[in-house]
Amino acid sequence: MLKRRHGDRSDWKRILKRKYTQKFLDTDGFRGYVTLLHIHKVIAPLTVNYEKKSICIVDDGYMWLQHFPCNEHYSLTTMFDANGEIVQWYIDITNENGVENNLPYTDDLFLDIILLSSGEVIQKDADELEEAYTNGTINQVQYQLAWTEANKINQQIENNEFQLMELAKSHLKILLEE
């Protein structure tokens, strides 16, 4: 069974006080849902380790802006610190993006691509994808889809053609005005 993640992250117990906003956008550059989780108060900060780097991705005042593009097999989460600076972009490769009970969601296909504000690209969870395929959680079509999508996005990032990242700040502004 694939992990389904909703934009509001309502099951996330780390967050004590939050504000959630979502909006459907249909523009030249993007068509789909954009959500904003404004994290006011947390039980404890969340820091992740990437090789020799430690990066705080959740703390009081942080914001997570998530894009759920229609007819695509990825979602993009842009994580902002309390000063409004981008900490990282996190791309989840997905089986599908959809809407359930008026909340956008992704069905996660395990592979992730992380782009740090320094420009460094990190590939994550290929081992989880392999395990999911081996144990029958996903089929061969889903397995191939995950790798095809990840390779396409990696190529776009390398060629500076993954334009959705450029829209993050303008979309954040739209949702902050809601």
C-alpha cells in the first residue's frame, strides 16, 4: 500500500499550532493545488542530516508550500525558515496527485529529490523503492514510472528547466494573502 499524504498534514503531532491554506491555480506556469502549512509552534524542531550537513526543516515560524500539479507524477514542497528564506525544495515522486475530501494528496512512490538552497542535489530512498518492488507493494509499471519521472526531473534540474521552483515565492505570496 502506498503512503497517501494530504496537504494539510493534519496527522503531524509535532505541530502544536498551525494555519493551513489551499488554493487551486490555473496559470500559464502551473495548474493544480498549492497548499501552505504555516507552522506557528512545534513541540521540537526537526533537523535532517544529509551526509555531512544538518538542516532544520521544521521550527516555529517555518512554512511549507506544497505544489500538487495536475496530471504529473511529482509534488514539490518548498520549505521556508522563519525569515522567509528557502531552506530546501523537496520533490516527491508520486503515483498520482489527487483530491480527497477537498484536500489535495499524493500517493508517494518512495523516490525523492532534494535540492538544497546551496544548489546541491540529493537523491533519496532508492532503497525504499527497490524494497517496495521486491515485496510487491508496487508493481513493475509503478517502479518504471518512479525511475522515469525521477530521471526526467533530475535532467530538468541539471538543465535549469524545472520551472516550478521559480514560482514558489510568488505562490507563497498568493497564499499568504488568503
